[in-house]
Amino acid sequence: MRALEAAARHRSYSRAAAELNVTHGAVSQQIRRLEEELGARLFTRDGNAMEPTEAALKLAAQVAQAIDLMRSGVETLVRGAATESPLVLSTVHAFAGRWLTHRMSRMPAEVGQLELNVDQKLSNFVTDGVDAAIRHGKGPWPGVESVHLFTESFFVVGSPEFLDRHPVRSMEDIAKVPLLHHTGYPWNLWFEGHGLRTPRLPRGARFDDSAVLTDACLQGLGLALVREWLVEQDIRAGRLLKPLPGSIKAEAEYCFVWRADSAKLPRIMALRDWLLEEARVAMTRCPDEGLVADGVSGGGAAAGVRRQGQAAGPAGLGRLQGVRQQRP
């Protein structure tokens, strides 16, 4: 029946075969069998064209109507499943826990039910059943669409209690206090980002997980170089303070990634637009500045808090642009 409908519409066995992805002979054979079953001629040749008879045109119209009805039914089922099933978003543990979850109460209703797939590895959209992802790095990625959310910034933080015990008033003071180290973004990036030579730094605990590093800093175990987005809530609540103004930027960015052929595309686009707005607000609210401790002992770091702008002359960013991609 599909061969009849396509051949009648195109008035050509060849074009019908191309549309159905079969051979010319297969279409011709199916039409011939149908003519035998119906006992009626369905096509006549007119030069290079195959002209449908009146019987063929009537039957083809009914077949086309049936195909449209089936297609509409399938699309309704797909839309229903796409609306009712959870939208699966893949992201890493640190981003989910410290940036995304406390914003989810503002997520628009158009997104529907959201399921977080939290994993350190890069999700496979086909095998892992993922609809969208937040990825760290620099696209594009094959087989998916992506949009930039924000570029990473780093700054120095410490807990109020730590800064009471170890005042930090200048770059030189960093080398005099206990430090926490991340294997992916070492302390030399901070100094090079400000055009300074890295001094001899004290050894300290090393981490390959940003969230664990931040927890150690919150416990007052040392001064840390951290991702800005990771500690924005801690900075705002006063659990962490910036003893020095300014920040440095890395080339790596966070992107929202999705499959353009997803049946859940309207919901994915609603999620994308919401994430873009949340990222814009977050970057506008505190792009390169934060709460800066006065850096005086005896309670000054905890009590004396002031707003500071970015440090003057943050030269030497060329080396920093090559910060390698690391898992958060």
C-alpha cells in the first residue's frame, strides 16, 4: 500500500523507490501483486511517467489518510511519553551539589520532572539514557548541540577561623600559611595569572576533587584556590572569605549540551533558557569580586569584611589560558 501511495503521488516508480529506500523492481513487483489481488489496472505508462488510474488515485488517497492517522497517533504517544517521563540531566557531583540543586526551586514548570544523573565520567547520550548534560571543557562535542554557560574563575579563600589564626594581607603571605592543593589547578596559576613568579610554597594536603577541597577549607585546614561557582553560597553566607581581591580566569568553560533530535526538545530548551539566565545572574552578581577579609588577627578576619574590586594589573594570563581540563 505504501508503494502504491508513493508511486501515485510521484507518478514514478523510481522516485517512489528512492523515498521508500527500496529498488525500482521492488515497487514494480508490489504494484503488480496489488493489481492481481484487486483485479484492476492501477498504472499506465505515459512516456517516462507512470500515470495512476482513477481506481489507483482513490485507493492512494485512502492509504495516505490512513498513514497520516497512524503518524498522528504515534506522535501523540511520543509527546505523551516525552512529557511524562523524567528529563535526565547528567552532571558531576560538585556542580550538582554546590551550584544546581539550590537553584532548582526556581526551575520553570515547562521543564517538568528532572532527574539528575550524577557521575564523574562523561555520559554517553545513547547508552546512558541521558537527555542533556552540563559538561566541563571546551566544545564542540560530536553528535550534540551545546551552549556556553560561563567561563571558570578562580580565587583564594579561607575560613574566618583560619584567617584569624593566619592573616593574609598580601601575595607574599600565601607562602607563609598552610595551603590546600588541587592536582588540576595548582597554586602557580594564581601567581602567574597576576604576573608574579611563584614563590616556594609550603606542602599541604592534595585533592583531585574540588568539593572535597572546599570542605577541607571550610573546616579551617588551609588556604585554598577554588572555583568561583563552587563557593558562591559559602562566600555569601560568610563561611568562607576572600583575603585577597581579584580572580583569575581559565580557558575551560561550562556548557549545556543536548541532543537536537530528542523528543523532549521543548523541555530541554526550557531547561537551557533557565540555566542561561541563572548563569547570567550569577556572573552579574559577583563576576570578579567577593567578600574580602580585612586580614587582621583577633577576630578581624571574621568580623571586618569589606567589598573589594579586582586586583590591579592581573597580567600574565597567557599561560593560564592553557589550563588543562580536569574533573571538578
